[in-house]
Amino acid sequence: MSLLDLRTWTLRRRVVALSVTVALLLTILGVFAAITAADSNEHIDNILNKTGPMRASGESLNTAVVNQETGIRGYAISGEQSNLKPYNDGLAAQRQLLDEITRLNGADGDPAVRASLQRVQQRADEWRLVVAEPVINAVRDEGPQAGQVLIDRAGTQQFDALRAAITGLQQDILVVRNDSATAAKRTGTVLVALEIFAAVVVILAGAVLFLLLDRLVSRPVTELAEQVREVARGDYEKQITSSGSPELRTLAADVDGMRRQIASELTEVREAREQIEWVNDQLKQQAEELTRSNRDLEQFAYVASHDLQEPLRKVASFCQLLQRRYAGQMDERADQYIAFAVDGAQRMQRLINDLLAFSRIGRLTAGFTDVDLDRVLTEVKSQLEARAGDDAEITWADLPTVEGEEPLLTTLFVNLIGNSLKFRRPDVAPVIRVTAERLEEEWQINVRDNGIGIEPEFADKVFVIFQRLHARDAYEGTGIGLAIVKKIVEYHGGRIWLDLEVTEGTSIYFTLPLLAGVPVAEPRKQDEVAA
């Protein structure tokens, strides 16, 4: 594999390759360690469970033989049968210990130990046949003196050979034990070496991984971040590149593409900003024109409220004087003409006053405050008490506290409820209900009555200034009431519409927003019924 091919490897591929290599090495070391540990356990088991008990049995075997020899001598001296007990016990112990050593050595055990066992058994049999049994028989048949003679004649040659065989057995067992201990130490050393080698592999893998991350990630990311900061400081022509891993080079290419896109869009934004500044200049000029126009309108309103009404009041006053002084003195047509003139002057005064009231909404302001609509409805009911009469029923419930101008909100409800009282059905007591419901960010308020209602085709006209749906002689007024209501609602940031789904009477909805910083009052329930 060439160096160029290796450079095209992704960081993930390199890390995976390193991890697989380290895992393979550690697996091989683990297998060797497991084999070595099993071998070590076998040697330790041999020391603890075989050679150790075999050596202990060898020592006990020596004691058992000595007990036999002691018992024979005691029996030969005293002739008492009880003195043979050490001999019998030693003989039984000898057989048990030889069987134990044979079992521990096993069929595939050490050949030298097996040969020594045979030699000990042979020497023990010889001593028993040559010394022990003849002495026992002589003492039993001829008395203690005969037994002592046999002991003196036999000497210690056979017993010494037996003791020498037992010593040889113990030495062979010790050799096996030392071999096992040496093998256990060797396997332990191998295990330590394997652990050290595994630690070295892990340390080298960590070092390689650190160098890999430092070369392909840390330093390239730092360089890439510095290039990005240069672009962020305003050098939008700075080309962004990376010498790190293929992933970082791809990321650098994507970031550079984003830089080019941002630079392109920034050029467009600069051009758009220049255009917006030009538009703002135009808007500023238009705002100045609007300001001058508003001053002219205010001047016109002043003239209309003072200079225009002054001659209109004179015309109305003199027409009323003519009507009072000359009524009945001229013909019927003259009286009719004078009445027309008086009525026209009065309607003109009402129109001018309504137009002035309409123009003042939002222009002459005292600022928004917390307005309790329950208190507003109480005031409205008091103002309309004369028009409501004794049979009208005005109720409201769940009205909140909103932020607005209380005089304007009072005017709003006076117009809405006043219209409900005005456009009542003949011989039917007016029933007017005001309710409120909180939506997401606004209050939705409904004013509903049981009057003559509004046809759906006039839904868009009722809120237009001076739009009348009935003849002047049928209902009084100038037709500006709902236009004033609409302007008050929009001045408070809401909207108003006619509910077209009601089958009887009129239902008008309007909204008032929940302005920031205004606590939402808990709605209160209160029903007011006109007496």
C-alpha cells in the first residue's frame, strides 16, 4: 500500500484499523496468557494438592516404621501383648500412607516416585519377614528371651535399608515438588512479561492515536477555526482550506462554499441596504409631507369646530327664530321651508360634531392605563338608562381588565349598546348581553342583542363612515357610530367584525390584545339587569 493511498484514508478508517490491530495483538496476548495461566495453575495445584501431601505422608510413613520397630522391641522385652499395639498401628498407618502416596502420584505420575514406592514396600516386607514376624512368633512360643536373641542376631540391617528407602522416596518427592515450583515461577514470569507487553501495546496505541488525532484533527481544527475567525472579522475573500483528515478537508470545502455564498449574498445585502436607505429617505420626505398634511388637517378641524360652526349656529338660530315668530302667519309651504332649513342646519351641526369626534380618536390621547371593563359597562348602563327604559335588559359577564383609554372604550360600548337599543324590534323588550373570552394573545368580546339585525350583504358597509342602512326619518343619527367603534378598536390594536351566523338580532365581535407587561386579571362574573 502506497503512502498516497494511506493519505486518502478517512479518520474513522484509520482509527478502526488501529483499533483492530491493537485488538488482534491483545487477543493473541490474551490467548498466550490464558495458556500460561492454565499451566501455572496446574503447577501450583501439583505443589499444593500432590507434592505437599506426598511429603507429609512420607514423614508420617517414617514415623509409622519407627513405631513398628519400637513395638517389636517392647514386645520382645516384656512379652506383653499390649506392647504390640504400636507395631499393629504403625503397620496399618504404613499401608494407608503408601496407598495415599500412590494415589497422589497417580498412574501417570513421576516414575522415580513410583519406583521409590515399590522399593519402600519391598524393604518393609523384608524387614517384617526377617525380623518382626520371627520375633513375634518366638516370644509367643518360647518367651521374651528367645525374642531378644533373635533381635540381637538380626541386627538393624533390614530396618536401616527400610529407612534409607523412605528417605529416597522423600527426596524423589522433593525433586518433583521443586520441579513444579520452578515451572510455576517460570510461568509467572511469562505472565508478567505478557502483561508488560500488553501494557506497552496499549501505551503505544494510545500514543499513536494521540498523534493521529493531533495531526489530523486538533491542529487542522485550530487552523480551520483561525481561518473562520479571519472571515468573521470581515475578510470575506479569505479562502478556507484544511490539511487534516479527508473529513476535515470536506468540511473546509463546505465552509468555504458557505463563505462564498455569504460573500455573494452580502454584496446583494449591501446593494439592498443602499436601496433601502434611498427608500427610507423617500419615506422620510413623505413622513414630513404627512406631518405638514396633518397640521393642515388639524387646522381644518380647528376651523371646522370654530369658524365653520359659528355661521352655522347663526343660520340655525335665525331659522328657529323665524319658525317661532312667523309660524302660522305665512302659508303652509313657507312653514315647511323654514322647518327644512332648521332641520338641515341641525343635521349639519351633528355631522360636523361627529366628524370632529371621529378625527380626534388616536390624535388627542391621554395614554393607556388599566381599564376595568366591568366599571366601564356600569358607566355605560348609567348613561343609557334613559334610552333603555324600564323593560330593557343589559347584562355582562367575565369581563377582564385591559390596557387602553377608558373614555374611548366607554364611547365604544355606548355606541354598540346604543345601537342595540335604537334598532330594537317593536313590542319586544331589548335584551343585550356582553361576554368576553380569552384567546391566545387577545381578549375576544361579543355584544349581542335581539333587535332587528343586519343583513349579511351589509356586513362590509356598516363600519364605513356615514353609511346608513335606513332612512333618516326611520332612525335618528348620522351613521358614524360603528365607524367610530371600528376606529377605537383598531387604535387599541384589535379588529372588529359582524357575526353572520346568528339567526336573530345582531352579534358584533371585537378583540383587544394582551399587551406586554399587563397582568391578566381574573375574570369576574356579574350580571346587571335594568330595573
